[in-house]
Amino acid sequence: MKVLTVQDYQRVRSWVYRYAKHLDITRWRYHFENGSKEDVLEALLFYQNKDGGFGHALEIDCWNPNSTPVCTFIAWDILKEIGCDDKENPIIKGMMKYFERGEVWTEHGCLWSIPTNNEYPVQPWYLFPNAPWFPEDWPPENYTNANFIKFVLNYFDKNSKIYNNVYNIIDYRLSFMSKLSNFFTFAKSDIEQTIETNDWIEFIRCLQKYNLKSNDECVQLFTELLNIMKPTANQDVYENCKKRIENEDKIDSHELDTMVDQIVNGIWSEHGLKCDNPEQKINEIASLGELWWPIYSIVDTLRVLKKYNRLE
């Protein structure tokens, strides 16, 4: 059984304090240094707009200050992470108002990108309506549908307009599943394919949780998803998706060992960002997410290792 040594933990901690945004430092302190929820909430509020949604590069690959579904769902994840996702939380109430306006979702789903993204520095996958490698007629409701459906079912009254509109979205998403094979032909990166397939996994689980489909129906939907993916998706993406479905996201000893190895040998190692092509590497770092996403994610990884007693 592998554990993360104190030395390696301190190396990660140094990276976080050097390069993280203040919000992520408050998350780190809350989980590992007896920090407070109040500090996390205070830092998070700087990203919330008057309309109740979140923007301002909370997702650092999109510098649109206007509220976007992606940033709003990241904020929701952080609230859940610290146990502050109650409906009475003013931040949640603001999010509800943001989505209730109906500007970022249609009967086909929730928008990944919004039109004003095109007016600010963003990675190409955040351009509206889609990244340049998408077909022109591909719908812009990608990647975030499960989060939107879960948010609405969790917080809105069953008699509300938005709640009832979610049923139309669910019906459309189910009818759209067969077209996923086309998606895998033009969205070829593992990251894009993983984000989309994770969205479908969470979507089906949501149908199961809220008794919108029976267990047998959801099993069949998972089978259909895998059958679509097997001949079209990247092999690693397919295998990881299959593993998530079959294991229900349970983490075994081998996976925990792998988490430790990835930290020890990753950007947190003694070599840091040492590379063969410094000019290329600085351009990658300048793409914003190169450092931020690993720092954002390391908090989740260390939370798992802490839960399973894998921190020395």
C-alpha cells in the first residue's frame, strides 16, 4: 500500500501556495489546515455576479466576466465540497435566479458556452456556439446537462416552470444519445470525450436517483452508452467510462496507489516543469489551465487519499 509521504505532501503544498488562486488556497486550508468555511465562501463570492451566476474566470480557461453555466456549476461543486449547498444559502438562491431567467438553457439542454464568450480571451473549446472543430449544425448544449438537471430537480419546486421544462430536456437528451457516435468523430481529445461521457453517466444516474427511470431502464441506458462508445470513442475513454459504470465510482487499492504515483511523478516532483522545449512549455502555461486545473484537482485527490488513510 502506497502512501503520500510528508515530504511529497509539503512539495504539493508549496506549489499550491505559490501558484494557486486565493479561492483554492482557502479550499486547501479548509480541508487540510483547519481553515474555515467562511473563508472559502468569502473568496467564492468575489466571482458571483448580480444576476446570481458566476464568471470572472472562475474557470480560468474562460475570461468572460459574465455569468456562465460552467463557472456557476464549479461554484456549486465548491459549495457541496464544504457542505454549504443548502437551498437557504443566499449563494444558492442567487444561482436559482440565474437559471430561472432561462437565458442559458433551452428545451435541448444547458449551454456550455454563451455568446459573450466570443468577446473575451477564451480557449477555443469555450467559443460560442462550439469549438472550431465541431460541425456547424452541432447543438451548443454540451457537457453540462447533467449538472443543470440535477440542480433544477434538487432546488426547484415541482410545480415551477423550470422544473417541468427539465422533462423536455430529459426526453431530448435520451433521443440524442444515438448521435454521440458522431461526436466522437470530431471531438478526438481524451479530455473532451471524457467530459461528455461523464455528463452522460451523471445524467443517467440522475434519472435513477429521482426515480425518473427504473433501475432496469438505467442499466439498459448504460449498456447503450457503452455500445455507442466502443467502436467510436478513444479506447482509454471507453475503458474508463466502463469502469466508472461497473464500479459505481468505487476506488480500489490499485487506483489509490496510482494517485500517489501521479503526485510523486507529476508536476509536483523535484523537476517541476522542467522540459525539453521551454518555449512550448511557457506557451502551454500561458494557456492558463496548465497550472490551475492540476491545483484545483489536487485538493480533490488529497481529500480522497486522506479519506483512505493514504497520507503519511
